[in-house]
Amino acid sequence: MKAAVFTMIGKPLSIESLPDPAPQRDEVLVRVDRCGICGSDLHMTADPSFAVPAGTVIGHEWAGEVVEVGPTAQRVKRGDRVAVLPVRSCGRCPACAVGEPAWCAEMRIDGGGYGQLALASERQCLVLPRTVSLHDGALIEPLAVGLHGINVSEMPAGARVLVIGAGPIGLAATFWARRLGAGVVAVTASSMTRAELARAMGASVFIDPARISAAQIQSALRGPPDIVFECVGKPGLIRQSLEYVRPRGTVVVLGLCTALDSFVPFVAVAKEVRIQPAALYRMRDFEIAADVMDQGDVTPRAMVTDTVSLEELPPAFEALRRRSHQCKVLIDPWA
């Protein structure tokens, strides 16, 4: 099979021919149809703290068709179309039993989507409804991230919501906030580039970053936000979120910041703000995302701005490290 392989920090992904993987025990072999490029992929291939081994095939936003099953696999069969929850786990502990493998003591993030074929445990596979395409199946993982953020925020109906960031995770949070009952959703980002896309995903208003202030936010939301979703992951944004949120409000940290950051704790203490990080998701979040698209809501397709082949992937991947007009770029490994 062909795959895009990580070789070392500072070098583009390398397109290589690798042996076809073979499923063991309860594993399944999946012919990858689409895989999304995630911002965390860019982080992992640039930041030594992630310690990604040379030779790794990354890619965790993927969907495809099962072409072979291991000897003990029972839930998934050949020909099933699946979205893959990219978390390996033991399958035996209490967290695994309730569909939360992210909290298994043996969990690890599983990639493979940047190749034509990839392995997964059958426990990681969500069989897609017939109405949900594999193209849409590759959007389930980022949608699940946003949904998990909404869940941990404990957002009440009618809430005033501010989303900082209009990348795929910010847009996913926007989509779910509006769908699950927020009263008004404001989005801001580093530029106006995705203003229309944010509105398409459910934003009531897009706040011009050149004019952003606590007063501007309160004007847009008709009051201070009850919940702020920080979906960028750059130093300084938690501090800004604490400034914007109402007293006894909630700041949900969805952005992946690996640099040192700082804020004045007194601001959080004086307002009794709840700072709630959000990591990964449950299998149930995958199911809900698939159900929504099965019901006909294909709004999330608006995030997809391009589809590239494996051969086109390395330059497209590097281009995403800089500010780009792209939002969610999908890979078609067989193009």
C-alpha cells in the first residue's frame, strides 16, 4: 500500500510503499476512503514534545470500508462502512465498558488514516448508517470533539455563547451550540476569512477581530457570554476568555496549546469562573454525530474546502502550517 509517512521534524511527509497490514485477533483492516487533516497533526509533526516516532503513519479523522477481519472479530464484518474512533484501549476496564476509551489506563491515540489501508480494533469502529457517505464519515471525529466540548460545558438552553476560533473545532462547537439550544452564538477569529462559513455553521454573528472587546462581545450577545469556547490553542486566549465570560460563567478549553501560557488567577477567582478543559470524546459522541447526518443535516460539509491525493498531501500539509484559505482538507488515498 501507499502511505504518507512522518520521518522527522522539519521535513515534509514522505510518500512510501509499505507492506499491507494484516488484522490480528479482534482487529479489522479498513480501506481508507477519506481522512481529514487535523490541526493536531500539524502540532505532532512540529513539536518534539509529542515524540512521534519516525516511520509513523498519522491521520486520525478517517472512514473507510472493512476489507478483512481478524479471527475473533464479531461486531464488524467485511463490507461494513465505518468511521473509526482513533483511541486504542484494553476493552475490559470500566471506562471501556461505558464507551469512554479515552480514560482507559492503556489508551493510546491511533493513526493510520494517511495510508490506503489501516488497522483498527473492531471496538473502535462505528458502522455508518447507509445514508451517511464515507466522505461525511471523515467529519465525524472533529464533530465529536466539538460535541464533547458542549457536553462538558453543561450548556443550558438559551445560553449566550462565544466561540474563539473558526477552524474545524470552533466551527464544530458552533454547530452543536446552535443545534443543542444556545440562544445566541457569536464567533470571532484572527481574521474575517471564515465569517460566512461560521454563519453557515450556526453563528448568529461574527465579531470582527479588529474591533473585539468585552463591550463589543456584550453588544453582540446582548450580555456577557455564559460560556466561552477557546478553540485555537494559542497563549493569551485563556486570559482573554476569562475577561469576556460572565461572573460564574464557564470557559471550555478545546484549543491544543503546547506552549507556556499565563493568566491572573485572581480574575478567575473574583468571577468564580469554571475553567473546563475538554479532551477527546466518547463513542456515543460519534454515534450522535452520525445520527444527525443520517437525519439529513449535512451542514458540516461546509467545512470541507479541498480534497487531495496522497501525492498532493505533503505540500498541502505544509501549506496548512501558514494562514490559509483552507478549512478542512480531506485526503483521498486512492485518487
